[in-house]
Amino acid sequence: MAEREQGTSIRRALKVLSAFSLEESFLGVSEIAKKLGLPKSSVHWLLQVLQDEGYVCQDPKSGKYRLSVKLFHLGTIAANTMNISYVARPVMERLRNATEETVNLYVLDGFDRVCIEQAEGIHLVRQVVRLGQKIPSYCGAAGKVLIAWQPEDFIERLISHTRLKPLTKNTISDADLFKEELAKIRRQGYAVSFGERDVEVAAVAAPVFDEEGKILASLSASGPVSRFEITPQVVEAIINAASEISYQLGYSKDLEAVTSGGKIKVS
């Protein structure tokens, strides 16, 4: 029972810290109690403990509290260790184990996409992309995801620069159809491709967002068209994995909030 009560107190203390924001950097006991729905006496006691441990400071004039430099120090440590590859790697390995196919993490480099992390599939015959390899971003699920959340002027420049030159018979090379595809990807929150860059490869990808909700990377699983079946369960696994990485990088909203409205539908 004592351990359970201690756990409750820790959770409440963390909620008190989370009550502060850039808009509300100074808060009083009553304000925090109202925000969290906790008794004033409990909030006052939690603030005293947090102040004793150096996590909050009290302004002597207003009596209100603010977060301390100690939290800034911890935040700096967290930021320095929040390398996207470091964060993504264990998630990618779990996704690889679930799909048995190669999982790649891509970022944009100009109008190309670059693979920065990879968890190779378990099969002898598997899709392979070299780390650091540049690939045209307009073809393939991972590239289309990276483009779908870019500003409109970037998309127009990409189309003008690449002319959507077809790499296979399945590459979307018509500008209007390409824009329709990007809009669909934004609505549903993921992309699929069948032989758009390599006629033998199927892929599914979902976006990874940073703390500001901007597209940071795309996470994809890919394999031979003859073997890799992109089922609703596979799509859901990709979306959940990308969402987990986004969350660990500081993105706190549901992925559906970044799409054009409505829930992400897996069909």
C-alpha cells in the first residue's frame, strides 16, 4: 500500500511540473490546483517537496512558482541524447521483427531522400538500401511521405526540377496525379508503393514529426512484391512505430491532428 501511495505522489508531482508552459511559466498554488483538479493542500505540499529538491523556485514577491535551472540542465541532457537514430533504432528493430522485412528511416536532402538508419529484414532475399544512399524522393512510399507534409512551394519546385521522371512503369509521373497522391497521404497518414522505384519492391511508410509537429523523417518497411503483403495490420504497425518515435522526440499530439482532419483510417 505504501508503495502504491508513493507512486501516486510521484505521478502527481510530475503532473505539477507539467502544468507549467511557455504561456504560463509562473503559477500559484490555486492555479495549479484548478488545472489539475487537485486539493490546494496537496499541491502546496508537492511544491514544497519539489522546491526542496531544486525543481521549482518561488518568487518572493508574487508567491508564484516557476521551473528551476535544474530542469533546464536535465532538459539539455535529454536534448543531447535525443538523436533520432538512437531513439528510432529499438523501435525499428521491433517493427522489423513484426514484419520480418527491412525497416528504413529516411530524411530529405534537397529533392532526394537519404537512408540514415536501417534494420535489415530476416529473409535471404530482402530489399537493401545503403546508409547514406541518395534516392529520388518523388517515388516510393518513404519519399512520398517526406514530400506530403512539405510546403506547397517546395512541392512545385520539386516537380519542376525532377519533372517526375519515371523510374519504372509504376512511377507517378503526372503532376496532377502526384499532387492528388500527396493529398491522400496527408489524409490517411501513411503511404504505400508498389514498384515505383524498383519494380520488384513494395513499401509502406509513415511520417515522423518533431516537437513542433514538422515532418522530420519517414519510417518505412519494404520487401519483395511477391512476398510483402501490406495488410491493415502492417499499416497500423508502421503508423504506431512512427508515432512512438515522434513521441520520444517530443511530439505530443496524435498523428491524426497533423493530417487534414479526421482519424487515420487503415483500410
